[in-house]
Amino acid sequence: MEIFFIRALQLILSLSILILIHEFGHYLFSKIFKVRVEKFYLFFDWGISLFMIPSRLSKKEDKALIKLPPTKDDTEYGIGWIPLGGYCKISGMIDESMDTEQMQQPVQPWEFRAKPAWQRLLIMVGGVMFNFILALFIYSMVLFTWGESYTDIQKATYGMEFNQEAKQLGFVDGDIMLRVDGKDVHKRDVDLLRAIADSREVTVLRNGAETVIPIPEEFGLLDMGKEVPFMQFLTPSVVDSVVAGTTAEALGIMEGDKILSICGKEAETNSKLRAALQELQEAGTKELTLSVMRDSLTTLSAKVDSVGMLGVYFRIPDYPTITKEYGFFESFPAGIVYGCNVLKGYVSDFKYLASAEGAKSVGMFGTIGSMFPPTWNWYLFWNMTAMLSLILAFMNILPIPALDGGHVLFLLVEVVTGRKPSDKFMERAQMVGMIILFGLFVLAFYNDLARFVF
């Protein structure tokens, strides 16, 4: 339960930052071009507001005030109770509020619809622009504060451990990654997985000799498996220490033992041991038998009430870590390059959403929240927030009515053709867009239930 609340708090804080920055982008450009902003809200306030600073318009019952020129007191600020986003209600614009009554009134010079197309375009892209800038700024500050550290996978002498999907391609536990399509690789990250998915061959070092593994052309990122990572650093099950009063002590495990199997299941690596213990726990096993290599092959056994954690610490391979530190001014170009690379990767992965398997990956708060660490970690929090900021920017610029990108599309058409879409057309387009978004919300909500409830 504690992990749930920690993740929920991180999710709420991260989304609040992103929503406020996004809506502030719309708000700022509206103010620059002297367009009235009637409401500025974090979360949606359908029916009620959790918090509100009323404007002169919301204080008065006489709605005729909306026809008067704007002042600095025209904006109502607040926090809604539905955490599905936020909004900036701009006068004279068809948006999620669907305020068609205002659109039937004569055009006022301080309304969105009264401004030239280029000003309306900047108002609409302001949110996306600010989310993109925020992401690059966060990445820059992360590099400035923590630097960049990684373990060179070519220096990992035990090699990598692969899941079943990787082994079907021809990878073998212990392979040391060298090159992908002839290019040297050094970092184990999502970029490496994308490179492998798009490659035609991967070169590894196996038993001291280079081996080329062909990658089928139809192989993609979604074919890499979800339950177990495609590859991870191989950690042999060599015992560093035993925790007193645990199953390991009852079995007689000693420091230096190399665990080979447990109840006949492979356990020579840390991940295989964890998987075997989980299977035994689900099966209700009450007696454990271990094969360990000590001075010679040794068999250990003990009865247990239930299978849980074994109670050992393993020796972690002491691989050298490469760390690059950035000065304050150095961090900005590095952060821009890093952020653009993350966005490029996300855009590249977006094509998978069109597949049935990709549609299953769509999720809402449960899926996004599970991506945050189970303990509070500012480094991981800010990296996650920056990535979500890029995702929010990209998703909002898609040419879907009801999103910023839909408005931008119609504005670009207006700029090119010189013809402005009618208010009735914009109302219908907004409704269509909202139906599409509602459908996506339903799909995401169902996927969350399927992952965490069913």
C-alpha cells in the first residue's frame, strides 16, 4: 500500500506540473495578443471546484460584462476534481467547454476568433511548445545535477542474460554485445532495443569468438517480450552473504556457494532463481532441494512453511562505470540532444499503436503510475516527468479535433486557402474529436483493469 501511495503522489505531482506548464503556454500567448482568458484550471471542474479564485465575471450574475473590454481581473483560477487534464478557456473559441452560446454573439476584438490566423496559431501551439521546452530544460538540469552514468556492455565479462524471445533469435546467455548492423554499442537502454528491432544483424562475443545473429526483417519492438526484459546483465547466483533466520540458513547455504538449480529448476543466475522461487511459491511447494557448487557438487534440502525470499545476497559483478559530468552551460546542448533523441524514439515507436498488440499497451493512470519508482527518487522522477512532457507535447500536436493539433490543422488550412472554417464546422469537429478521445480513454481504462484487476 505504501508503494501505491508513493507512486500515486509522484504521478499527481508530475501531471500537475505538466498540465500547468501546458496551459500556461496557451495563457501566455493569449495575454500577449490581448485575448481574454476566462478560466485557467488544473484538472476539470465539471459541476464543482476544489479551489477557486473568482474573476470579476464569475463574481457577477450580469453576464453582459463579458461584452466589455478585458481587464486583468477577468480570469478565474482554480483546481477541479477530475484529474484528466486541465484547460484554459479562451473567449471566442470552440473548445472542450462547448460554449456555443458565446459563439452566437457578435465578434468582439478581444476574442480568439477576432485575431489574425498567425496569432491564433501561436496561441494553439503555445502549450505544446512549453511542454517541449520544459522537457529539454529538465533533461539539461538532470545532466547538470547527476551527470550521465552507464556500464559499458562490452566490458560486462559475464555477458547478458536473454529472455525466451531473444533466445529464439539465436542469442545465448553469456553473449557479450558488440555491434548492431556494424555499429559499436555500449549502453544498455531503450535505444539499443530499438536499434536491434530495426537491424538486420547483431554481432556478439561468444566463448571468445565473434558470432553474427541475423534479425528477421519482420521482427519489431513488440516482439521482444513484455514479462521478462529482452536482455539484462547476467548476475551469477554466487552467494555473498546469508541472512540469519531465513530459508537460506535452514538449507545450509554458505558464502561462496554457486546455486545451480532449485527443485530441478535452473537457478544459476539471479533472475532464473527468482523465477524458479515464484513458480515454487505458486505451486505451494513445502520442501526445497538445491544443487550448489561448493568444493564439489553439493545437494541441500530443507522443509519450509512456504516459499518466499531465499534470504541471500549475491555477489554483484564489479564492472567499471563510465560517468560524464556536465557544467551548467554544457548541460543545455547535451539536454537538447538527449531530449530530441527521446522524442525521436517515441515517435518511432508510435507506429506500433496501430497493431493489436500495440493497442494493448495503451494505458491510463495505473500504467503510467507503475512506471514511477516504488521509492521516492528525484533522479527517476524528473526523468519520467521529462519523458511524459515530450509525450504530452507529441500527443497534443496530433491532428485530432479537440486536441491542439486539430486546431492547428484547421488554422494551417486557413492560412493556405485564406478561408476560415465556419463556427458550425468547428463545433462538429470538436464533438468528433471528443468522441475519439473518449474512446481512447475507455480503451486505456480497460487495459488498466486488465493489467491490474482481472
